[in-house]
Amino acid sequence: MSVIAVKFSARWQSPVYIGEGALLSGTVTGPGDALRHMKTFRHKSAPNYRRALDLCHLALTNGVHPEICRSHFIAACADEDARSSNDD
């Protein structure tokens, strides 16, 4: 039986702030936070979401450097915002 090491403490050099101005709703500091935040997304079949999800999981298991998933997470957030505003 093998054990998969998960590095929940992985952090980005710069956090990602969720929201704008007075509507700032949170800070995402790394792939673990990103995965928790993406659970709230309504559009989980979007390609940007899937890519960010996969890369965040890889970053936590040391498959890729955590910084690699940061830009994909930002793209997934932007995509989610755009899709959600079209739903309203």
C-alpha cells in the first residue's frame, strides 16, 4: 500500500483576492484554498474550471509547482463570473 503525500501548506507568492473594492469577499493563498473556493462555482463543466481543478490537485501532490495553477485559477474565476452574470 502506498501513501500519497498531500502538501496542504502549499502557498502562492501572491494571494488572489476574490471580489472588488468594498465587495472583497475573500483571499485565496494557494491551491488548497483554491479548491475550497471552486466548490462554490456553479459552472463546474467549464474548461477553465476543469484545468484549474486538475492543476490544483497536482500542486497539492507535488506534481507541479503551486505557482503553475495560480493563473489557471484566476482564469476559472473570471470565467465563473462571466457565466454567472449571463445567468442573471
